[in-house]
Amino acid sequence: MTNPLKKYGDARKERIDQLAAMSDGSVAVADAGTIEEAPGVSLIASAWRRLRRNPVFLTGLTITTLFIFLAVFARVIAPHDPAIGYLLDKVRPQSNPIPGPEPGFPLGADNVGRDFFSRLIVGSQQTLIVGVFATLFGLTGGLILGILAGATSGWVDSLVMRAVDVMLSIPSLLLALSISALAPRPSQWTLIIAIATVQVPVFARLLRGTMLQQRSSDHVLAARALGIKRSSIVFRHMVPNALGPVIVQATIVLATSIIDAAALSFLGLGNPDDRQPEWGQMLGQAQQFIYDDPHLAFYPAACIIIVALGFTLMGESLREALDPKSRR
């Protein structure tokens, strides 16, 4: 008696052979179902593949690139010197305190006759300087504290993190305002130091948490088992693998730094020399003309919002692309 299972198997094999014979012969039956090998892709390469198709990231990148280009070449692009009152003879405090637009001066002038369009362009340079240096100094301080806390344990970790918790418990703008007020004379550097101090605990806590995850990873445990020095494990294995989220956070913090710098300059705690315009400073000077000439406040405020939005969109997109938990 014929086994029905064997009969079924023979019929199925015969059917597969018939289908293979009907094909062009490019794929053998033995190779059916195999997956073609492909080279591995790094995390950065795979993230870039997603980012270049992400309209949110491309929008933020475009805004950021234009802002950086404008800030770097501001002195070349600006049609006039922002410190010279070209239209001072047209300023009349009673009838015409703010000269309007005219040929060569598309946005008019301020209350002392200086070209407002040129001041907007040059102001981007000062805003970028404050934002970048504040972020770099805050990142450096946060790296030092984060590595110190994440690489050690016990009382050192507790002491560093309690200090970080105290700083985080104070609102960032209030803390920056207090630090700026301690300076005997406001300047651009006091503004940078105040904002950088506020950003230090953000980077420190983030790096410390990421390093704690790295401490229990397989490659770190293997390095310890091989007897590698603790300093080499920290700086060659833990820190490089923990820097990704910190770099992404720096992009977002840059937007916050620009907003905080504008707020402090608006309150008069920035650079007092208005021959070097800055968007927050221009906002503060425009408040006395806000009812009759609102454009003096609208344009700097719009520039601050757009630039901060560009950095935020780019930073959030980078976070989604690099974080496996939030990938789409």
C-alpha cells in the first residue's frame, strides 16, 4: 500500500520542478528563498538615509544653513555700515522719529538714522557667536561633570549629581539672569558665560545617564575581563559610544541659547554697545516705538523665532534618526 504522505510529497516536488522548468532558469530551486548578501551599514549612514527623505529635517537644515551663511558673511552682505546714521538728517523726534523705507534703505532706519536692514543682517552674526560659544562652553562643562559622574561611583557621583539637581531646580532663564546681574559691567562674554552655565547640568545629566548604560554593556564587560585600564575603558569605549545623544542635544540647546541670549539682551544685560547690533538688543530698543513703528520689533523677533525653529527641527529629526526607540 502506497504511503499517502510520500505520494503527496512526490507530487509537490514534481510541481516545483515543473515551475522551475517554466522559468528562465536564472534562479535555481535550491537557491529559492535565500537572501542576497549586502554590506553592513553604519548607524550614521542609516540615519542619513532616513534624514534625507525627512521634510522636517530638510526644512530645519535649510533654515540653519541660510542663517550660518548669512552670519558668516554678514559684513559683506550688509549694504551699509550698521553703526553709521546715514538718515540722521531725516530723524525728527516730534514728526518723524523713525525714517521710513526709501531707495537703498528697504526697511528704513532706526531712531538715530542707521540702516535697519543692515543692522538685522549684522545682528545675525552676534546672535550666532553668542549661541555657538554658549553651547560649546556648556557642552565642555557638561562633558567634564558627566564623565566624572558616569565613570565613577559612590560619593563622587552623588556629589556631582546633587549639584546638577540643584542647578536644574532653578528655572534656566532666572539662573542666567542672576549670573548676568552679578557682572559689574554687562558685555557679550558675560552673556555667554551666563547661558553656558545654565546648559552645563543638561549635558552632564544626559552624558552620565548614557555612560551608565554603557557601563553594563558587553564590550565594556569584556574589556574589564581582559584587564584593560579603567581610564582606557572610559575614554576609548564608554565616552565615544555615549556622545551621540549629547551631540544631538547640543543642536537643540543651540536654539535655546539663542532665545535666552535674546531675552537677556532685551533686558539690557547683553552688550551695551549698540554699534554691534544683536537681535535681542534691537528688540529692547524697539519697545519705545512699538505702537507707531511695530516693524522695529517684528523683524528681529521673526528672525529669532525662525532660526530657533530651524535648529529645533533639525535637532529633533536627528534624535529620531539616531535613537532606536524613536525611529519611525
